[in-house]
Amino acid sequence: MMQDEPELSHKSPADRKDTWAKAELLDLISQSAGATMAVVDRSLVMIYVNEEYSRWFGTTPQQLIGKTLVELYGEQDTARFLPFVERVLRGERVQYQRMLRTPYGVEEWRTICLTPWHNAQGAIDGFITTALDVHELQVTMNALRSANQRLSSHMENSPLAVVEMDHKLQLLHCSQRAVQLMGWLHVAGLEGRLLTEVLALAFTDDSLPLALQRLQSGEESQNRAETCFVREDGTEVHCEWFNSALTDEGGQVTSIMALVQDVSAKIQIARQQHYLANHDSLTGLLNRAAFQSRLEKSLAQAQQDGGAVALLFIDLDGFKRVNDTEGHRAGDEVLRIVATRIASTVRAGDTIARLGGDEFLVMLDRDVTHDVTDNIGHRIIEALHQPMTVEGRDLNIGASIGVALNPPLESDIEVLMTRADQAMYSAKRAGKGRLHYAQAVCS
């Protein structure tokens, strides 16, 4: 292909003179450009080089003019950039980076630009090549690219989910861990969407939106928030968000980054610990401490509102006999059945506890009247009087109940507990399976 095109030596004297005039003008322009510059014809013969170009070869421009690229660079090196030359000779402007050895023996990055050289008729007679020193820029870019790759690797491998947003809270980047944690199917389609939009249906509170708003407004540069949301698969996820804002020179927020930690396991453990600290391990009912805390609050509220509180002290009749004859395993099962039956007889919102052994407590703190208390107490006695099937055998027990009412009894936990206990023993002495009320002491 190259050999079929006219060379400079085949041009007419007038055309050749015009070519050299252009070369002189190019020489004038290019001497102070600080870049290597040369003109190459279609035969790959150098017809012009500037001083900077020749300096790279340790010679003068006159010594290079007339040489071919193969003579100048060698066949192996020429073969490396020949595809770019073929593209420029087809009319394409080509630019690429290449590592070159300087006249001082140091390898540096250069940006090579090849531009088609059109004659008066518009045909391509060759091309112009220029090379600019971009070593420092390329080294900086390589270092930045490497740093970004390392940062990206750290972000993707971090156990924390990474979410990056712009100043409008539109998603810019989400790590794979973020996609997994939030329950999103994939990253595609998330970029550009508002974080509050993709999580809107899951939030149970507004702590995170408020925290992000404080970053947007510049009120804070960093903060934290806790969220609880339910993923599409129904899994409840608790997260702790560590948020920070990036600002420009003018102090305007440009982006916000959040590192998100899954704390669901910690929350679950805390819930279990709280449950165990407040509930009876055998029946699942409240324990004595938790019940007394509820009772104290209800007494204070009743005193403030002019309401009433009823305390029912329940002791099983015949439980010791079952425990002794049937064994502790059967006794434990009886206690679980008792808890279930009491729960089925009281109203929703009434408080039940196991005091210990075979003693149970019920507190009524709403719509409390003598009739309501009496009705619930007798329902409990009737429910516990029914046979209980344990390990294939029907077992029979009963219950005696003592009731302490505030008012007329004073609003004191120990007093009410003691008076209800005494009333329960009065019920047992009267024949068991009964309900007795503690009477106010007349002064």
C-alpha cells in the first residue's frame, strides 16, 4: 500500500517548493513548542523534524530528514506503532501514551499525537507526529489509579457495608456488602436513586434521615445513627451507621459516605439477655423483679389518675403431691400448663408473673372493679381445677387466690404483696379452691 503512493521526490518542483515552504513555517512555529515534532510522508520517510526531535537521537534535523521510520527506530520498534500509523494514514487522528527513553537514558511517559497531513486536493500525503512530556502526570495518574484500586479493594473486602452518596443523598456507589446487607438484588439500577427512597418502606424510625440531613446542612461533619428495617425476605436487620460529609473549598457538601455495620446479632443477644433477666425460664412469665417494676409503675399511675389496681396472689392446691409422686419433670410440665391457662383467662394487657415454686401473680390495672376482679379470679380457679394431661396421665390440682385492692389498701408494693399473700392463706384455711379479699385495716 505504501509503495503505490507518490513520494516527495516524485512531486513537481512547484509542489516541492511549496512543501519546503510549509516545512520552514512549521520549523519556525515548532522550535519553542517544547515538544518533539516531525512530518512523515506516506512512504514513512522523514521530511521534517524539529530540533527537539533530533536531540532525542543525538543528532541534527538534517541528519534525520530522508530517513525512514524503520531506519530510525528499527523493525521491531516500528512494528509496535505501525498500527497507529496505518490508522492515521486512513484519515484518523490518533493519540496514545508510550514509555520512551530520553536522551539522558531515563524512561519517561510521552503522549504521542499523529495527525493526517492533507495536500491541497484533500488527499493524505503523510502525517504529523508530536510528542509531549506527560511523565509526571502519568506517574501521578498511575499512583492515583493504584490508590483507587487499593481503596476499592478495601471497600469491597470490608466487613462494613460502604454507601457513597452525593449532596442530594443520591447513591453514587454501594459495595457488594451493602447490597447483601440491605437485601438488594444487585447494584445495577441503584446509582442515582435516593437512599431514603430505596429504604423508605423498611425504616421503623427517622433517625438516619435526620442524621443525614444534619450532614447535608453542614450542621455536623460526622455522626452516627441506628436503624432497624425488614428486608424483602422478611429478615429484620439492625444497623449502625457511621456517616461523614466531604466538603469543597467553599465548605459546601459534595458527598456523604456511610460505613454500615450489621449489629443484628448484638441486638438479638441483648434482647435475649433482657428477656432472661425479666422472665421465668420455665414458664416464660415475668419474674418477681420485673413484676414488681410493673406494679410500681401501675400504682403510681393509678394514684395520679385516680384509678385502681388489683393484685391476685395464686397458690396451687395439691402441687406438692403431684411433684412428689410424679416427679419433677411432670411437676415442671404442670407449671407450664398452669401458666398457659392463667394467660387464657385474663384480659389482653393484664400482667402475669411466676413468683417462684407454685406461686403466681396477676395484676389488673385497668377497668378495675370488684366484679371484674371477682370474675377473673373465679375463672382462674375454674381453669386450674380442670384435669391436666401430663405424659399420658390426667393430673388434678387446684388453686387458692388472695386479692389485695388499691384502694382501699395503701399504694405500697410490700403492703399489697403481703396482704394478698395473707388473703391467699385465708382462702386455703377456708377449704382451698377459693378467692379471698384482703380487708382494709380500720384505724
